[in-house]
Amino acid sequence: MILLTSDTETKPTQAMRQAIANAEVGDEQKGEDPTVNKLLERVADLLGKEAALFFACGTICNFVSIKTHTRPADVVLAEHMSHIIRAECGGAALSSGVLMEPIASERGIFTIDAVEQALGRVTTAPYLYSAIPRLLCVEQSHNFAGGSVWQLPELREVCDFSRQKGLATHMDGARLLNAVVATQTTAKDFANCVDSVWIDFTKGLGAPMGAVLAGTREFISEARRYKHMFGGAMRQAGIVAAGCLYALDHHVERLQEDHDSASYLARRLSEIEGVTVRDTKPDTNIVFFDVSKLGLNKGMFLTLLQEHGVKMGAVGQSIRAVTHLDVSRSDIDFAVDTVAKVTKFLGSAVIKAERQDIYKLENVVNFAISSR
């Protein structure tokens, strides 16, 4: 099976497994795990922050950050398709009691005018009646916008403006290192724009678990309390942190391979008649495309694709394919050829059997592909 649903599909390499097996360990909750402590020092230095904190995953990094920056009934501003709003089960509302004010954008990257408009919507009523805007969140790179990247000047401008308006700033940096490789801008320069930031090790970096949040000592001290409150404390977590350290040493520069593979995938998909690719030159490792012009149901399309050895996902009306270290160029060729076959035969079956039920239609397509 060619797994293109997400870069979270990556498996630890044999060398990473060896590093995990050899890890020194201690009690993470007490700050006594030497491998975790080494990772925290490494990430704090990478991001130019005073301190850092280890978590099992990125979603809890966002929960803890929002909780630390805000008070109940505050407003958090975030791009309307951000992971915080669209893919975290309303967790910020549950854990922090905050309102979310979405900021509209074309590709996940918004301007100071968009921030000002969002602030205007929040504060239209007199102060006595308005919720208080407290935090601005940015996502780098932006997942549901196709891996789009904030350039440093536009990020700095938006964050500086937000600070002038009294907002703290937080970066969901799940794929920050993809943005670093794509722009040749340092992680420290990006992170310097925001008050808090985290990076994920389970996506393109290929570790099985782990995310690290960074900020000031005061922020991290308070965040540690919430981490424990949310059940995030760990014991011999060096086993996990060792995989993250290995990823920093061996899997960062190779992210360019994933970006190149995504560009190749996007170009080849765009050559298939009726397939519409959102961006034939994606910023990073995420490709969005659409088969609706062929009159195809995306659910059936994905099911048939998987039955023939390729797994992709859906975001809204689009199909999403994400490249990563476990996907080779030959895998991409196979995936594209399979997309071409499925679209061709499914499209012809739709024309021939427009009013047949879905099961009969699926049988027509399966027979057509298997007999080719």
C-alpha cells in the first residue's frame, strides 16, 4: 500500500529504532530524564527560546499554549482553516473556555488588514459587552491550505501588529522545519516572531511520537503545570525523545526530498485529463487536487484508489496527498498511474451507468480496472 494520507504515516527507520533502544532514561515528570533534557536544550536553542517542554503530541501543545496565554471568555484569533479550529475537536473551548475568531485567507496566510478586521468584529460592542481578544495563532506550514508557507517578512509584520494590539502570539509549528527547508530561513528567525512555538517530530521527521513546545522560562513554567493537569506528564520518556533527537540529526535536510516529490506528484497529476491540481508547485510536501469535474464522488474515488494499492485522504471537497520519507519516486509513479486508471474507468462508468446504484457502479469499475 502506498500511504499518502499524511506524513504521520512515516515509520521509524532501523537506525532510529536502534537509537531508541539505546536511550538513557529517567523520570520525565521530575525533570530527571537525560535524553528528554538533551532534546529540550536542543530545541530551545534551535528556536531561540529560553526553555522548552516535552509532549506526546502537537495537539496538546496547542491546548496548553492557549490555556497558558488566555483566561476563560477571552478570544483567540486563528486562520479559518487552521488545525486549532478544524481538527482539534473544539479542544480549546473545552480546556480553556475561549472563543475562536476565524480569520479569512486564500492560502492560510493572512495580512494585518485581516487581523484588524477580525479584531473589529470582536470589539464592535462597547468594552463592557465585548469578549477580550488575547491571542493570535499562526500555522507554519499551513496544513489545510496545502502546506503553504509564511515568508518571514509577512509573518513578522502580522505578529508585530498583533503585539501592538495587545495580543500574545503562538505558532502551531507542526511542520515548521518544512518551512525552514523550503525558504532557507532559520527556525530561530521564524520563532522569534512569536511568543510560543512548538515543533512536531511525528510528521516529516519520522519519529513515532513527540512534540516540543518552547517559550520564555516563565511561560514554560506555567505550561508545565497545565501539562500535568491535562495528564501529559511522562516517566521514562527518553525512549521517545531519542527518536526525536535522531530525527533532528538525520531527517531535517532530507525534507527537501519530500518537497521535490510533492512537486513531481503535482505535475504528473495535472497531466491527467479532468484532474484539477490546486497548486502545481506546492510550497512543501502537501498536494491538493480535485476530481469533481469528472463527475466523480470523492468517497468512491478514494475507496477504489485504496483497493488498488494507494491510500489518500480528503479535506473538504479536495483530495489530499502528502509525501514523506517512506514514499519513493517509484511509489509516486505507481500512485499517479493508479489515479489515472481509476479516473478513466470511474468516469466512463459514471457516463454509462448514470442512474445505477452505487454498488453496481463500483462493480463495473472494479471489473474494468482488474481486467486491464
